[in-house]
Amino acid sequence: MVADAQVPFVEGGAELHVRGLVEQLRRRGYDVDKVAVPFRAHPKSELLAQAAAWRLLDLSVSNAQPVDLLIATRFPSYFARHPRKVAWVIHQHRAAYELCGTPYSDFDHTEADVGLRRRLIELDRLVLGECRRVFANAQNTARRLETFNGVRAQPLYHPPPLADRLHAGEYGEYALVVGRLEAVKRADLAIRAMRHVPPPLRLIVVGEGSQRRLAEQAAADAGVADRIVFAGSPTADDLVQLYAGALAVIYAPFDEDYGYVTLEAFLSSKPVVTATDSGGTLEFVRDGENGCVCLPEPEAIGGAISRLAADRALVRQLGERGRARAAQVTWDGVVEQLVG
């Protein structure tokens, strides 16, 4: 059984992660199902109640049949009870952890917030300590677990959902941004970077989210709205083609856990432009080897894109190296570790 905390009306990397795991287990002959409980991050005063709701669940038996293994994923799914529980942590409640005190969190240094944050960290430590083994989806996530909770986790990288369909294409006249339009994903960095990129290069932004209007306003304020296309949520086929035809992919979130976009770009033979504080992306992107690592500033990102636009031979070389790196990530080792 795979446990997930489902945010209604949202489908991002975490949702695709769980769906992919269930599918891969079934392909290998396992009788598996997903159990999900709706989750909401606001108001934060409800976080402990939501953790308690998961704690009430004993998932060791279903329909009078024993459940051999529980694989928990993100907070608070790993609070569920099972005698043979494994955690593959996508992320904890990030607002209470590394995002605390940043513009991306609603946790501050008030007495109430400090107390709630301390309680969440302690509870995570206790329930993760019940697990037979703890894995993380990336080294960045594993590092947080050890830093905040004293829990050691083994990174398990897995391919993105589109892995088998992605392919190389021409290096076109546009850079690509893919991801939910939320503050922590920082699509605005790429948008404002277009002020420093000469025409005719355009930017195509794929994704929806609560920051869509702000992203469009950022394009207008930067005077580049005529060179930016907001593509919304395309079909999988259309997204594959957008990757194939891009010059490069800009992916510069703040302290990302893992991020499918990096591997999707590499599997399309596209270099990735990312930032020095982008977290999990830096486990794959190497400056000058398969992409560009810049300061998280529009001018620096724009300069990197301009250099790539002026040297298509370099773009192809970086992209081919990225594809070779991404090809090393498979599901076989992941499943073996989780069920072993």
C-alpha cells in the first residue's frame, strides 16, 4: 500500500511521484493500491489535527487481508500505523522547516509559530523513527531530514513520468519554463530575465497556479509581455513537443526537493539553466557541463540564456551530456530498495 496526502485540485510533482510508484509496482507484479486523505496547509493551526487523522489509521489490514508493506510519502502520510512501514519522503511540511522565516512560508518567529514548528519537528522524528527504513527522493531532502530530525535517509532518484516519451528535437527560438506557478518555484526570475535576452528569443511558460496573475504582471512590468507565452497546462503530447523544440530550459526554484523538470529537460537533450540556491536541481546540473548555474538574479539568468542562444554547438553539447546523465536514473533500483 502507498500512502499519500492529497491536495484537492492540485497535480504537481508529488502527485505524479506517487502515481508513478504505484504503476511501477504493478508492472512488477505487486498487488498495490494508493490510500489518500485530503490535506490543506492553511490554516496552519490545523496541521496537528491533520497529522492526528493519519495517526488514527491502522493500515495493516484491508478487507480482512493483511497488508504486507506500507510505503508512506509526504507529510503527514507517514503518521499512519503499520508494523512494516517504509518512508520514501518526498518532502515534509516545508513551511515549518527550511522555508521558515522566508517569503515562501507562513511560519514566523512568534511564540505560537515557534511552538508549533518545534512540535511538528519532534513528531516527524518520532513517527519516522518507527519506519523500517527511511528513503528520500533526493539528497537535498535527505539532508533536511538529518539536519532537522536527526533521521538518516538514503536518496532514491526516480525517472520523471514522461521519461519514455521525451526525445531531442531542434534547438528553437524559445526558452522553456515548466512548473506550478507558485512563489517558491520562482517563474518570475525567468520572466524578468527576458529583459536581458535579445530578440527574437521568446519564453514559453508552462503551468498554472496561484501566482499566474503575478507572473503575467511581472512580464508586463519588465516590458517583455510580447515575447512571453503563458501556455497553461498542455497535454502530455504537447509538453513533450515543447521540450523537444526548446533552446534550453530555465528551472530556478528556491531550494527544490528534487524536481522532475531537470530530468525531463535532460531527457530531451536540453541544457538546464538553474540557480545557486535551487537545491535538488544542483544534484544533476553542472555549470558548463550540462547546463548553467547562475546567481538567482534576472540579469545572471538572462546572460546565461543569451550565451546559449549565441552558441548552438555548445547548447547541443550540454544537452547531450545532460541526456547521458538522466539515462542513469531508473525505477529498478528504487523498487528493489523499497520492497526489500
